[in-house]
Amino acid sequence: MQSGPTVNACVGFVLPCEVEHGKNRCVSDEPLMAFVALGANLGDAAGTLRLAAAELVGWSSARVLGSSLWRTKPVACPPGSPPFLNAVLGLQPEPGVTPESLLDDLLALEARLGRIRSSLANAPRAIDLDLIVFGDEMRVTPTLTLPHSRAHERAFVLAPLAEIAPNLILPGQKKTVAGLLAMLGQAEEVVKIEPLMNGNEC
């Protein structure tokens, strides 16, 4: 197994939503969680995702929730694009961190890990870090949309997210992450392959 920081990667970990009086409690409940989707399909994709995850662990004020690595088919990518490796991490931002500052940090981390942006839409990339959810924030600006505009319809996001937070309800949605994934019916397009990092014990 690859070495690395400890994260909680237990399948079915429920956070932060619970059932209370017959209703799901959503991400507005404490603690505030930010979920980041990781993806890569160039070079040593697994190694790059592990480097990114190790960095993200240091940004969290508490224990990080980490999914497995998932192999996924390219979606809306140029012909001949290789398969992706994807994962999701859930972290508790440090006090004072905003969605915008976290996004800036993610973009800077992408650059440090070799991301070269192409004019070709959805071109293969060494690393892709997307801010999916930041607490219950909902916003649309020229640089940031929360929750991520396509997260609810992308199996490569929902499958690893459902592994660590199946009962999470994305702001603006009515179904849980697990429910959204079940509606897609794309199980053949996402395959769990191995742990992202150490610390799989519940």
C-alpha cells in the first residue's frame, strides 16, 4: 500500500448529514465541510493525486475524509483521451478560509503539480482540483459556482463522494449524493480500484 497521511476512507461514512425527525440534515450543520474532487489522466495519475491529497490534508482543521481512487471513463473529452483516476476529499477549512481563497489555493496547487491549461475543452490534464461544496454556500460568479454546476450529474464525482458522504445533500438538490448516483445508472463507467491513502480502518 502507498504511504501517506492518515485519512478516513471508510465506505459509507456519513457526514455531515443525519436523519432527524424524518428529514435529512444538510451541509449547513456543523462542522462546515468543503469537498474537493481530484482527477488526473496524464503521467503518474495516482502518484499526482496522492501528492495533492497529502497537501490538502494539511489544509484541514480536523481529520480529512478521503475516498478511494476510482477509474472513470472520460466525459465530453477529446477523442482518444485516456481514462481518468478520480477521488474526493472532505476537509474542514481553517477559520478565515473562504470559498474564493480555497479556490485560489487549489489553482495554485494545480500549477505546482504540473497543470498546464489548454485551449482545448476538457483536454487531458496532469491534475484537476474542483471545489464541489463549501458548507451550504450557493453562488454563481465569473470565477466560482457553488455547488459545482455539474457535480450532481457526474458519476466520476458522485461515486467517490458517495463513498465518504452518501447522505450528503448538495445545496439546491433534494436527493442525497447516493440517491443522485443511483439515478444516473452509470455504474459501469466508474470502478473503485485502490485506496487513495492510508487509514482505511473505521
